Amino acid sequence: LFRGAPILYSQIRKMDDIALDAAKKTAARTAVDQWVTEDTKILGIGSGSTVVYAVQRIAERVWKEGELTDLICVPSSYQAHHLILDYNLNLGDLDRNPNIDVAIDGADEVDRHMVLIKGGGGCLLQEKVVASCAKNFIVVADYTKNSIRLGEQWCRGVPIEVAPMAYVPIKLHIEALFGGEASLRMAKVKAGPIVTDNGNFLLDWKFIANREYDWDEVNKAITMIPGVLETGLFVNMAQKCYFGMADGNVKVQN
Ligand code: 5RP
């Protein structure tokens, strides 16, 4: 009886992963087809597993359907940079393309007011810069990211990019201001801190899940702490969020 149990569990996990991947793919493809048109000249490319499906759909339209051939893609991370190159799309940068028409990115959690937690992959700083340069910032995610209030879903908390020499005072400052616990993100394999694309450390702040936070205020207050480069709280930035649902449909949230 007990020998069979782990097999069953891994099979269920696999089915869950397949369902989540399908949801990510549907959300990403729907958003690309609704937002990326022949009028889109500059596209911001976010990071994470859902964005891969968005880039695949763009590449399909460029290379199979002969559309969007002049589209320039501006990456928000090292991962996005290589994704653009791997799919042979036109690579841009903010020096030459500071006005982005549409940026498409994933999220770790989205609440009912369209406040996002981002940075699960550690790319929040560049993601926020790229999103802030976009006329339209569109989020793509699977149904597990859709919350009424932040903290409902399992996540590591709010990622915060910090200067390496300042992570301890910043951690103490955040905990004193807002409670919860901020911990340094460590690499799983190498026993050391994760270093971001910008050479910084990440704190994951586990806030008090059932407390009502004013996220705009929290974001501003944390950003003001010396040594903080950026937070993974995206407030008043996303225009629409596409959630791939378990039943194969897409839910659009404004
Ligand atoms: C990376 C991010 C990602 O967009 C976020 O973690 C969502 O990733 P995924 O699409 O794999 O669920 O913010 O810094």
C-alpha cells in the first residue's frame, strides 16, 4: 500500500504541471493575439515560464505567418534576452527604444485591484523598468496566480532587490515597519545568496498574510529605505491580466 503512494503522488503532480502549462500557454497566446498587432513596433518581453509561450507565439507569427517582421523586442532580463535571440526576433534595448508600445510579463500573484507580486525569478528591477516604459502593460498567468488579496496563494512573499552590503539593515527596517519576516534568497545548489542580473541580492519579505496592507504605501516606504533598488510590488501598472483557467478558458481582469 505505502509503496504505491509516492507513484500516485508524482502522477498527480505531473497532471497538475500539465494543466498549469496548458493554462499558461492559453493565457499567453490570447494576450499576444489581442495586443500585438501590426501597429506594435516595440514590445517589452518579461520573464518566467509563461512569457516563453508568449515569445513562441510571436515567433510563430513572424516565422510561419509572415507578420510582425519589423517588431523590436526589448528584454527585461538575461532570460528574456536569450529567449529573443533563440527565437531569432529583433533584439532592442531601452537606449534606442525607450518608448514601448506593449509589454507582456508574468506574475506571481495578482489581487482584485491588479496589484502584482513579481520577482519570483528574481528579475523584478528590469521588469519594472520595462513595464514603466510601456503604454500598455499586460500580464499573463495561470489560474493559481489569481487572488482576491495578496498572500492567499503560496508564494515566497514580496521579492525586494537590495544592495548586497545593506541587506541586514534593510531586512530589520522592513520587519520593524510592516511585520512579517524578510529573508535572504539563497541558491539551492550553491550554498550562497542568489545574485540578480544587476549584481544585487534579493530579500523575500513574508508579510502578514491576513493583514490589510495599503500596497501603494508599503511599496513607496520600502523603496525609500537606503540600499533598496526595487520591490516586486507593481501597483497601478498593469492594464489587463489574462489568466489561463483550469477549464481551458481565459479570464481577463482589468
Ligand atoms: C520573474 C517574474 C515572473 O514573471 C513571475 O515569477 C512569474 O513566473 P511564471 O510565469 O514562471 O509563473 O516576475 O521575476
